[in-house]
Amino acid sequence: MNQLIDALATQGYYIWDDFLTPTEVAALRDCIPEDWKNARIGRNDETSREETIRSDKIQWLSSSMGNPVGQFLDKMEQIRLEANRHFYLGLFEYEAHFAKYEKGDFYQKHLDCFKGNENRRLTTVFYMNEQWDESDAGELVVYDLDDNHIATIPPKSGRLFVFLSEQFPHEVLPTNAERFSIAGWFRINGVKDNQLDIAR
Ligand code: OGA
Ligand code: MN
């Protein structure tokens, strides 16, 4: 946790390898229900299906999916509290989805705090690809706001990537093999059209 906090302070992102053990990852994967939905861009009423931008399928996490999901969410809660304690970010809640990329699927370069998602401050991406090989591709490529290349991150099992949502455009390169991840966002609270903006 200290390394995460230090890295966020100095570079704005952190690659946390072996965040979960292979056994924990397997248990988490076993919790994913079969019922995948096409991913959408934006939140609430503003969502639109954009196959040209992203082609993965998603499912929102809930602790009712099983203990491993509950334990994952508990770990995210620890990160939320530590980040708030050190950076006064005012992170208010966490929303996350499983994502499944099948062969050929991708997500073009984007920022996570686009229209309808302005409240996202800190992003987490967790990978669950036990046998990932270089030929499988599907790497996450990360840039800074001046479009300089920052990192190319293989989606290796057990790896958690954490970054400031507003600072790093990123893309998922087309994958050659089925690819599972959990993308999540810590949000600050916001008011929208005189309504409190609670996730979904
Ligand atoms: C996202 C995203 C990255 C990944 O869902 O916004 O950027 O590697 N996902 O799954
Ligand atoms: Mn993203």
C-alpha cells in the first residue's frame, strides 16, 4: 500500500503485481456470471453503444456475486480510504465491471472521465489472464496528456494498475485471446441536474 501511495504521489500511477494470488484470481473468475452485456460509453441516460470505440462485454460487480467479489471490493475500499487519507481526494464510492474481450476486441484511446463520467478520479484495472503470452497481445497502452507514451502493460493475471483518471489517456490493443479484466473507478460525489449523482 505504501508503494502505491508513493507512486501515485510522484508519477500518478502504479503497477501492483501479485495484488491477488493465483488461487484468489481463480476464485474471482469463477464468480463471473454468464450474462454479458455489450459495453456502453457514458453513464445513465447518456450511454450509447459504440462498437467503433470499444467492443468488449461487461458486467457490473456486486458483492452478491460471491465472497471473492466481496473481498475484492473490500480491498478497493482499503485503497479508497488510504488515497483519501494521503491525498484528500474525497473519493466517495467505487464502481467496477468485469470486462471480457474476445479475439479481435479492443478499446480505443480514451480518458475515463469523459462526458457523463466527470466524477471519476482514480481508475483501477485488474487482470485475470492466467496463461497470458506475448502473442495474445491485448496490452493496455498508457499515454500522458501530451500524448507521450508512458507504459505498455501486459494484462497478466494478478496485476492491478492504478492511475489518476484525468491524467492518462489509454487504449486496449486488439487481443488475440480471450481477455478478462475488472475496470473500476473511485468517484467523487457530484450534483447533476439538482440530483445527487449516485452510481446507477
Ligand atoms: C476501461 C479500460 C482497460 C483494460 O474499461 O475504461 O480502459 O485493460 N479498460 O481492461
Ligand atoms: Mn479506460
